[in-house]
Amino acid sequence: MDTRDLFLEQHAAMHTAAVGGNKMSAAERTFGGLTDEQMRVRPREDLNSIAWLMWHIARAEDILVGQVVGGGAQLFDEGWKKRLGVARPDFGIGMTSPEVSELTRRVDVAALREYRDAVGRRTREIVSGFQPGDWGGTVQAEAVERAAAAGAFGARTEALSKGFPGPAALGAPERHRALPLRRAHGRGDHGPHRGRLRDRDLSRARRGVA
């Protein structure tokens, strides 16, 4: 198994079966079977909703892989912004608790599921075209500047921009996308408060218990 195959295998483990063919993926086990109402529940005031988590990881992948690494346009700007019902261009860094609640209320959950699948498929198209030497490449400053100018990095534009250009390191966004399934992020990081999204919290969300 080479680097590309390893990445695609790990990517499939985080996306729906429709994207990567893994019927036991984290996405299938976490999001599968949930109603829109359950997706919108915030198990505790200091935790994000599952809908927010899905939006966050989908937006991060669209920005970091599709635009910054791939050098293309975000799928978000190709009709998904209107379908999602969410206009903000970032991926949730530094959002306040009221902002999380508002996004949770507004986002079209069915469109959100489709958007994340579309982003996942586009990532696989990009990575499938990688050659061995591409893994040692660097992120182009121009791609980072375009993303920053479009507001993709939100309140942390300066800090994130300093992290590029540099090694493409696709493993970093892949690891990042796994984390929000397990926890809510702290203020000044991604979500409103720091805390763990435990199994019992997911269970409460599935039951529609706030």
C-alpha cells in the first residue's frame, strides 16, 4: 500500500459509504439514521450540535483540500452556499455559542449531508491524481491568499495564513476532520467552549434530548 492508497483508505473511514464504500465508517456510525431534529440538538450548552460538526468538517475539507491544496474553487461557492442556507464563508473558527445555535437552526441538514459527500468525492478525485512526488510538494501562497481573501479562515486569518505555504501534509486536514466527531472545540479554536462529546451525549442527541 502506498501513501495515496493509505490516505484514501483513511478518508473512506471518515466519510459515508456513498463516498468511500466503507459501510462501517465513522460517518455512517455517527450520522447514519439521525433525523434532522436530532442533528440540531446541542447535548449541553457547552457542546456543539452534530449538524454544526458536520458543517465544520465539510467546510474545512472544502477549503483546505479543495482550494488550498488542490488550487481550485470551493464547492461552497458553486451553488452550495444557497442550498445550505448558510452564507458565512469560514469553517467556524472562533464562533460564539449564539452563532453556533443560529447556524444549527438555519442550516439545511439534507443539503448539508449532500454537500459533505460532494466535498469528499472531490477530495478523492484530487488525491487519486497524486503521483509519489506530489506528497513532498508545498502549498502555494497564492492559493492560501485566495482562501484568506474570501474569508475562509474567519477570525483566525492571520494565524492560519502564517502556517502556509509549507508542506501539503494532507494528513493534517484528515486528522482534523476526525476530531470534531469526538469533541467540541474551545473558544478561540473552533467552537464556543471546550469539552468532550461523549457517547452518552451522542445518545442524547439521537433521542432528541437537549
